[in-house]
Amino acid sequence: MTLKILTSAYACRPGKGSEPGISWNLVRELVKEHEVWVLTRENNRPAIAAELQENPIPGLHFVYCDLPSWMQKLNQRQRLVQVHYYLWQLAAYFTARRLHAEIDFSIVHHITYVKYWSPSFLALLPVPFIWGPVGGGEFAPKPFWRDFGWRGSVYELSRDMARWVSELDPFVRLTARRSRVAQATTEDTAKRLRRLGAPEVQVSSQLGLSETEIAQLGQHGPPSRAQVRFISIGRLLHWKGFHLSLQAFAQADLPKQAEYWIVGDGPERKRLQALAERLGIAEQVKFWGDLPRQSTLQKLGECLALLHPSLHESGGLVCLEAMAAGRPVICLDLGGPALQVTAETGFKVTADAPDQAVQSLAIAISRLAQDSSLWTQMSQAGRIRVTQKFHWEIKGKLFTQLYKTVLEQACLTESIR
């Protein structure tokens, strides 16, 4: 049965990762079985139009709406991005209401942003509403705050306060209560959605990889055992936990020539470099800075495993990329990475306290460096898991099944009334 689906995708661009890529890849899959309308921002139009001109997609319609130009100027460099996002939801609702009167949608689905603490006014439409997956309920365990410094601690306090205030917003609660299904990226967010009154909450990752991405990443063969290397990829922020992986690398039982590569840049770089000096591993740690995507993935292919000790993250796309490349992942048992990684594809380390986490990370690093058969098993299992669980085609089919279930339940409810 072909459905008329309206999606809300504040961020949506082809060829991008993160939020824009989530929207683009999902609607491309949905349109294989349904007719899809995508509400998105005007600034996404050039990239989308260029892609569709070269590769038309029948049945996929983009509807652009935005706020007045003076608001766009205030939001330059995303200075007021959260305010802009909130107000855009209002503009999107009025546009959607006019569209619905003309098209009569079967399902409304909010895709991006992937955040639970801001409303989607499309929930007000008289159409079954799917919210998410949405995230943002993740938090860094308090014992880990000791290493954040005052700036990091202020950031965490501000983040907690912003979520608390947002949960008091009646429109956030209305969005949750009017959803037929609210999908959460992690169990932490699921708990918050239940408290907000969502009638049905499911836990599901928002991330996926395309057939092309999986094929490209699958070209990486086993790394050379002559040079043991581990890698971390991401912005150098306090909550990314790279200070933990540096300490773990220093404690691990590794050859003297072993290396730890860090790809990315950010405000924590100097602190991390100073920590490497204090730990006596500065000559073994290479800070590559920001690199183009292809160069980053090439570096990943030259390493044994990914170290990703993030303390609060709803996603963690790099973990999927590592598994698709046959690289085991060592992460904390927190947030989105813990949903992706299994005991067969890597190590999920309990995060009760910093010292305990560092010791457990060090043990995992040592095991992968020393046990080639274990590495091979995890490498193969990671590739299989990505193909079976995180392929965008599979995720598109899962949403189609979800839509069917929601509509059947809606029809049953109406017949009882």
C-alpha cells in the first residue's frame, strides 16, 4: 500500500553525514514504497536541487519554508540556532497544515533535528504522528565531571538546565503525548519520553549507512600487525572522553612502537597534548587535526581498532563506519555507541568511575593488540552487524512496517469509537 508521508527534516542534504545525512538517506528509502513530502529549510535547496537534477527521484517532493530574512541574519553562524529551530517548527506547521488540506497525508514523521527537548508542532495535525528517533537525554555520569575543568562543568550544568526547562514546555509535552510512537536513540532518552507522556516508546538508533558507504568501507583489509595502532575520531571536546583513552593507552600492555592516532580538532587539544606529555606517551600519540572524510577513513583503515570513550552521545556514526571497515570498537557502555556495539563486535566498558573505566579500556586495548584471532572474529562480526542492522534499506523497511502498524491501530481505535 502506497502511503502519502509528510516528513519534517530541518536538516537535510545529500552527501552529508550527521543530521542532514539522516534525513536524506531515510527519505530516499521511504520513497521506494511511498510518496514522500519533505519539509525542510530554504538553505538546503541548492544542494538538493543539484542532486535531483543529476539523479531524479520520482515521488519525492521537497517543500521549503523558512523564517523572515531578519531572523536568518540573526542566526548567522548558528548563533541562535536553538531559537531558530524552535520558531521554524511553527512555520513548518502552518505550511504543513495547508499541504494536508490539499494532499491528505497518511502519516506525519518528524526526522530532524534528532532532539527530544524541542517540540514538533506537526503533532497538532489530525494525522498519526511518529516522533524520531530523537535523542538528547544522555548524560555524563557525575564521577567523570572531576576531569572536565570549570568550562566543561559549566557546559554540563547548562545542558542539564536547558533540558529541565525544555521539559516544562507544554508544547514539548504535547508533542510526546500526541505521538503514536516516539522512538528514542537511547534508553536514557526513552525514560525522559515516558515521563513526558509518550504513549508508546521504542529504542532505535537514528544512524545508518548506505550500500555505497558499506561497500567503500568494506574495501579495507586487515591492518599490518607489524605496527600496532589505535585511533579516535571526533571533535576534541571534554565529553568525548579522549582523556580517558589517552590514560588507557598509557596503561595498556603494548609494544613500545605502538601508536595512538587522534583525528579531529577542538578546544581540548592543548589539554590532551599536555596530558600525553605527562603520561610519557607524547612520542606515540599523533594529533592529525581535522582531515577530509576520505583521508580520515584511510587513517581508520591503517589502525587496529577505534577508541570511542564518549560520555554522552545519542549517535556516534564513526562507530558504524569502523565496524563496516572491519575495525572493532572500544567504547563506554553509554549512549548511542552502546546501542551499536555488541560483545561480538567490540568492547563496551562499564562507566562507574574514571579510574575503573580507564583500567577496563586498557584491558580491552591490550586484548585486541595481543589476540589476533579475537580481532578477526570481531572484525567479521562488525561488518555483518552493520549490514544486517544499520543498512539504510533495512531501516526504510522497518519504518514502512511501523507506519502500517500505526495506521492499523488508528483504524482499530476509530472502529471502537
